[in-house]
Amino acid sequence: MVSGRLTPSRMLSMVVVPVLLSSIVALGLRPLGSIWRLMLEWIVPRLGLPGEVGFASVSLGSLLTFYMPHVTTHAPLPGVWHYWVVGGACAVVLAVSLLLPPRFTPLRYFLRFATLVQLSTFLYFAIRPHAFPYALPQYTLGFFEAGCALLVLIPLVLGLTYFPFDIALWRKVALTVMAVLHIAILLPLQVALHAYVVFHLSLLALPALFFIWGLLLEVFVFVAFYGWGMSWPDAPLETPGFIPGESTSGPSAP
């Protein structure tokens, strides 16, 4: 386990380096939006989704304006067929959660929570199906916007939670870059998959995808990178009182 000592230089690096990295990420959102558009233009036709990839203007506060892609495919309201398919999937997931052995207790509760979220969506569409306020294009654009905010925040969060520890600065920067790049690649793939599922299973699947497989997945990725980075000690631990070159065995006989 690594330790941390808040020296003046380390406290300075906790502020300056993360802010610099976060600024670089913010300035890189404009070319990143173009890369995401190219990725979606390649993926969407291969998924058989109708419509083209749109491009909308997004503002990060009042400092930066850039363009983000989104899927223009429209998803239908749920019909009888959608209720049967999604309801059958919920029944299977619930049955699996009941059959799993006790050592899988966290997974059992996660599956039951996912089923509860989907059942609440059933109830909403059964009462007010035409009052659902979100459409698939709006959802995909909002997902990208939230992803951009997350990418900008990653260096700042690591600056407060990871940079104080006794780990080489280049490793801290490397971990931050890897986490940002991983999530930057994950976001368009995730948006395309969500669009595919919602298009075929209707808007009935959208809330569960957002709450269970939305930005929560990015949070899991961030926590995984953080846990991996915490296993990088800067130097091997030294035995107290040990002097290099001194024998660790007992005194030799005269």
C-alpha cells in the first residue's frame, strides 16, 4: 500500500498538473467530437440503424463551444411485443439472481436492482406512455455531453485522490492519460450500442440502459484504473533500521 506525505512540491503538483491536464482535455474536445463522428458514421450503418449521424453545437460553460455527434435514429414507443420481450428478460434476470450461490451476493443484488429499475419503467409507460420526455437523438447527444464533462473532471478528481501518494509523477500522468483515453473510446461504442438496443426494444429500454449501463459504467472504469494505479509503489519498502551493505544475519563467530 502506497503512502502519502503532503510536501509543498507535492501540493503544488496536486493543483498545477491536474488543472493543466484538464485544460488539455477541454481543448481536445473539439477534435474529439470529429473523431467520434467518424466512428459513429462507420458503426451506425453496420448496425442497420436508419438515419444519419447528426452534429450539434455544445457549450462548456461560456468558455468553449464545440460540436458533438448524435444518432438521429428515432425509437418507437413500446408495443405489446416489446413488453413481452423486455418482461421475459426481466423474469430471466430475476430468476438468475435467485439461483446464484451466496458467494455471488453482490451480483444478485445488482441484478435485482436492475430488474426493479426496469419494472418501474413498465409502470411509467403503462400509465403515461406518451408523456415520456426523451427521444433517442436527444438521449445520445446528452450522453456525449455528460461524457465530455466526465473527461474534463477525471484529471481534477485524480489530482485530489491519487496525486497525494508516493508515486512517481510520470506514473500519475500516465494513469490519467490512460483513463481519459479509455473512456473517450468507450463513449461512442456505448452510445452506438444503446441506440441499437433502444431502436429494437423501444423507449422501454432507455431508462434502464441509462441508470444501469450508462455513466455508471464509466465510474466503474475510473475506479478500476484508480485501484490499478494504487498498486504502483514508487519505491520498495525499506526495513526500519536496515543499513545497505550490512549483513542481515547474526554476528559471526570470532
